[in-house]
Amino acid sequence: MSRAKDGFQKPLYAIGSVDSALRALHLLRDSGALRITDLARALGVSPSTAHRVLAMLVYQGFAVQDDRLRYVAGPALCAPVVLSERNAELARAARPILEQLRSSCGETVSLAVRIGVHARVLLTLGGGPDELGDRHGHVYPAHASSAGRALLAAAPDELLGRLYGGDGARLRATATEPPDLAVLMREIGRTRDRGFAVCEEEIHRGVSSVAVPVVAGPQPCAIVILAAATRLSALQADPGVMDALFAAQRGLARALGHDGDSAPQN
């Protein structure tokens, strides 16, 4: 078997912080669980440096803390690789529509898709008074995020049972404990009734969101408005904001070649 000329050789100008983060990813993947002292010892760095590395991996979704305050592999590390240009094409089609939505609502907006039990952010456009960060590329548990819930609500109940029911859910090793199916179905029912999904700080502390599904085209997606958690109730109650969100839903459905209603069906 041929080997790349420079394969697996340390670069001449290696970046130490990047190397530490990547080594931490290997350890998370292979060790099951890490404490800060474990990572500090493995990397040969101080506990404060190890903590900063893990904090960044948590922010990017590559690590999560369990109930014993250990760090384990997060959804971004467990999600499968997507070998398709479909998502890039979807983001290009959605960008002008999301730009209009951002202008109308004055908040950060994003576009996401669901792949299995994960929701992936394809595009983020910042806005509003808060600095919520660029979430492009982030991967979240679908059952806990507004985008994921919106897309799960658009799926048949049979699929939800396969994804989250019985032993199959645990065999998929979703990086977080599978949700109680009955609790999830109640939330899905509320989402279907009102036509949009809500996340109340379940992904990021201090940040909440609302999302609508767009099931047109070959790749269903969700349009999301993110805001500080203190503004969630006002955001949902503002007819101008919600009208703009539903207008974006219809606009993206048309852009993807579907003229019908893209809301989830009961």
C-alpha cells in the first residue's frame, strides 16, 4: 500500500494549541471519559491549560460533561461525515432568505439539517444586541435543539420510534443519553400544534431559539432564530417576528422548488 510522502509526520511548524486540541479529541474518542487532570497529564500541560482546551471542545460540540463532571465525546465527534455537496447548495439557496429574516427580526438566524439523531448548523448570520457566535458546523442532539425538534416533528412517528425507542437508541451511541420517548413525543406534539419548535437554554446557557421546518427539496432543513433567553417569550409573542419566520419558511420552500405548505403534517 502506498503512503503519502508527508503522511503522519509532524509538521515543521506545528501549532502547539492545535496539536493539544487534536490529541484531546483522540483521547475522548478512545478513553471513554476524561478528567482535567487526566488530560493535563497526557498532554504534559498545566490543569488550567487542559481546562481551556476542553472548554473550547465543549463549545464546539466535540465534548460534553457527564453527571460525574467527566468529559466524554460530544455529538460533533460522533456524527457521521457527510460526503455530499447538497448541504453547500442548500446553504447558498437559503442565504438571501436568511439575510432578509435577520433584517426583519434583528436577531441571529441560522440554517440547520438533521442527520440521524443530530442537528447540524450549515449557516449562521449574526445579528441583534447579543454576540452569540458563529455556530456554523456545530452539531447538537436533535431532540434537544429547536432545529432538530422542528425536523423531528416533520418526520413520521414510526421514524421517531426507530431513532429513539428501545435498544437501538443506545446502540447508536449518541454521546448523550437518549431522551424518554414519551416525553419527546409530547414535545413533538406541541411543536406540530403551534407550527414551530422551541429550545429554552437546553443547548447553550443563556441562549434560546425558535425554529420552523422546511421539508421541500431532497434535504429537509430548519430555519432558526436565536436570541438571549430573556427575550424568548417576547420573541414568540411578536407577530412581526413570527410572521417573518414563517415567510422565510415559505420563501425557502419556493426557492427549493416546492410551492406547497412546508409545515409539518400531523
